[in-house]
Amino acid sequence: MKTLVVIIHPDMDSSVMNKRWVEELNKNPDKYYVHQLHKVYPDEKIDIEAEQQLIEQYDKIVFQFPFYWFNCPPLFKKWLDEVLTYGWAYGSKSGYKVGGKKIALLLSVGIDEHEYNATEKYNYTLAELLRPFELTFKYVKADYRPFFAYYGMELNSTKEWIEKSVPPYLGFLNKL
């Protein structure tokens, strides 16, 4: 079964890391379905029913985005608010259409990993900063998996460094 990879990047044309990862996904259309939210919804008017139908088709879903301002791009938050509706994603009478699906986050991170630590500049680990996402997906009974992050984009954007990210990126997706 294919993995749905939902790409949430507000400026894919100027992206380096995420653009490279999407190129790799596109080489394997039999394994991955790439869904770029900003390309599908340039006006940010989300077709809720279409998104729900898409989610229902897959058992493995990855949300890929650049992690900045200690959060996700605004369109992902909007997607969560609008698509994960009562009666579909959760609720006492019905819902839980996301229940049991493997869901993971895949992040490109500008800061080096060691800086996400209680004794360093940012005071929190990335896992701690991602807790709201974990709680959201657990609330809708999804099988929330550990995240993947490739750190240090801010200081290491050479072509060679970006190429080094591809094997662990694909390895993460293949193990989901």
C-alpha cells in the first residue's frame, strides 16, 4: 500500500531540502502519493470533503514540513482545524476515520539538534515542542509514530549536505 505524503511548504520554489525530498518521492509513484497542500490550495481554501476522502484511502500518512517559529506552517494548522471534524475524525456517535492509521511528521529543521535541549538556547527538545501534534493524532485514535527531523538546514545548505539527507529520509518512510 502506498504512503500518502502531505507536503506543507509555503514556498516550495525556493526550498532546497523539501524540494529535493519531493523529487525523490516522485521517482517512486508506486510507493508514495505526494499531495502538496500549497499547490492544491494556493488560496488556502481547503476542500474538506476531498481531503477527508484522500485520508481515508491510505493507512500510512506522513505530514512533511519545514519546522520554523517552533511550529508548523499556518496552512497545516488550518488543515488540522478544518479537516479533523467532529463526526469524521472524532466524536461519541461516529468518527475516528483516522483511527488506526499510521501517522508521522517529517521535518526539515534549521537549527542544529543539540540546541533543542533544556540546557541550550531553545530550552526544549523537538519532541517536547511537537507534543500538540502527538496529542492531536492520539485524540483521533491514529497510530502516531515517532517523527523524523533533519536538523541544521540554516548553516548546512550545500548540495552535498542535502544529498546526505536523502537515505535517512527514505529509510524513515520505508520503515513507517
